[in-house]
Amino acid sequence: MIKIAVMGHGVVGSGTVEVFYKNRESISKKCGGDVDIKYILDLRDFPGLPYSDKFTKSFDDIINDGEVKVVVEVMGGLNPAYDYVKRCLSSGRSVVTSNKELVAAHGAELLRIARDNNVNFLFEASVGGGIPIIRPLSQCLAANSIDEICGILNGTTNFILNKMINDGMSFDDALSLAQQLGYAERNPSADVDGFDTCRKICILASLAFGYHVYPDGIYTEGITNIKLEDVVYAKKLGYAVKLIGYAKRISNDKIFCATYPALIPFSNSLSTVDDVFNAIMVKGDATGDVMFYGKGAGKFPTASAVVADIIDACMHINRRKSIFWEDAKKDYVIPCEEHETAFYVRAKCDLGEASRLFGGVKTSPAENGDVLFITPVMKEKDINAALDASGIEIKAKLRVMEQAV
């Protein structure tokens, strides 16, 4: 029998245990032998559950028990998750996690420890929740050189922007509704300031391109400054505003990676991803464009991905999986100002002033004397320099992703 331990009994942890026991018989068959949970680590008490006897408040019970071969970390955060996971891997246990913050911050180190100890560090649930993406990138698309990844990776912000686009809600009203429905936390910063999306695109970029991309090393912008009028204008121009995680191979030793709100043309499938759904588009040199779509969060979709990794870990006791990337490489991610893109601009100026910029751009009048235009695709630093030199009052500026994936 393979014994496992689950660290954390919150939303994802309780869902993981529930899915495990609901499908334990089929899980054991897939693993080639009986599998059971021996410990569930949590500081709280959970009396009256069918598995209440499995709870412990001490990590020592897990780390000192040689019968435990697979540990599931669903506590979230870095402390004490990082220390616990590191010790489990170092002691010869495989670890499964849904913790995007942990993987984004320490993935390269933890993968190296897993390799050195002939165990596995698996994290399918850390990016897409119930959407399979880590395994497809590392296995199904392994024959490809991945060129681009572009994704709507946060359901909360997608819900908010969707309400602004389709229902004419202000950002504040849409956020309040998201909180009422349980899609947004009381403190929504991780979502609306872009940190959640940032961590996820860093994990995908690390896996796709082979070197660790740290969240504090990429440009990250959320949606808190998006104005309803710009969402409305974008829609009239044929675009939807979405919060995007974007990574692109520039050369063999350079990539671009960033998180920001952008205008997506209605011709692009990402523009139609609504509500709390996520979508990830991947471009491989052999497959072309491939899209992964579904609910990126939630108790049972995420638990489904965690349990799938548990099965994988149990099937690979004393055998290594191929998931791996190297630690960060100096100057690997080019700065945002060196990246080429177009911008949507709303400015206080006359049509003539706007049209003469960049050698002539198509302009459109807006309300209150504002003018709308979209710049040519240029390096960001050159667009900013031209706008600064023009002296016109810029009231809004958003990237335009005409050609993304």
C-alpha cells in the first residue's frame, strides 16, 4: 500500500480529500495497488468527518513516518509551505502542490532537489486549476519548440472585465459583485493587481523555455486603473479588454514575459472567453496554435488536478518524470520598453495632432474632446518617447495584441 499525506484542509485540501475518497477504488487501480491517506495536517479540528481520525497538527508526524511516500501541499503561501516541501523532497518523498506562489518563487530549486533525490515535484493545479496545461506542455507538446504563450489566467479579473464590457459596470461595481458572488477575496489585490496572473505566466514560461522566470523580474500591471469608457471605446473599435499573461521567445537566449491588460481583437478566440473562465493559447513550431479552456479555479476543478498528480506520483515511485527547468539566466527576460507592440491611446488633443503622430495614424473622435488612435507596432520606448515629445495629454494607454498567438 502507498501511504500519502495531505498538508492543508482548506478549500482545495478538503476538495482533494473528498475527490480521493469518492474515487479511491479507481485511483488505486490506476496506481497498480492500494493507496490511502495516512495524515491530514491542519491546525484546526474537524470533528464528525469520515476521516477525522487522520488529522494531525504536527508536521513531524509526516516527516518522521517512513511509510509516507507522497505528500500533497495545499496550504498555500510560502511559509511554512516552502520549508515543509523542501524537507519532504530532501527526505525522498514526492510532492504534489497547487501552490502557484511556491512554484513561481522556488520552482527551479525544488525541481533540482526532487531530481537529486529521485522523486517528483508535480504542480498541475498551480496554473490552470482544472485546466490541464503543465502535463500537455511537458509531454504532449514536448516535440515542439514553444514560441508563444498567451493566456487569460485569472477568473476573477476576467469576470470583472466581462461585466464592464457587456453590462456597462464600473470597475468598483464589478469588483463588488465579484466579492458578493465569492469570486473575489475581501482583499482582492492578488487578482486585480495582476500578481496571480504573473505567477502563473512565470511558471508556464519557465516550463516552456527552460529557465526560471521570477515574478519580481517581469513587468506586472493589473486592472485597477481600467476606466469604463475605455472598455466601451475598445468594444466599438472591435476589441475586448482582457488581463493577459504573455510570454514569447525572442531568440535562443532571450524571452519576453509580462502581465498587463490589453486589447484583444474580436477575431482572436481569447476575446470571447467570458465570466470566470480561463484560456491559454500556446504556439508550437509543429502544432501551430493550441488552446486550453475551462474553469481555472474552484474547489473541485482544482482538486481534480491535484488528485491526477497524486496518481502520477504514485505511479512513479522511485522513477523520475521529465518536468524540469534550470535556474534563472542573467538578462534572460528583455525589459518591457524593448518589446514591440501597439498601443491604444485616448488623448486630449485635436484630430490633426493625433494623425500626425508616428507618421500618420488612424484617429477617431471620442467624447469630451478626446481622440482615440492605435499606434503602429514599435518598441515601447519609442512609442513613449513620441508621445512624450508630442506634448499632448494622454488620458489612457493600453497595449494592443493584434498578433498574439
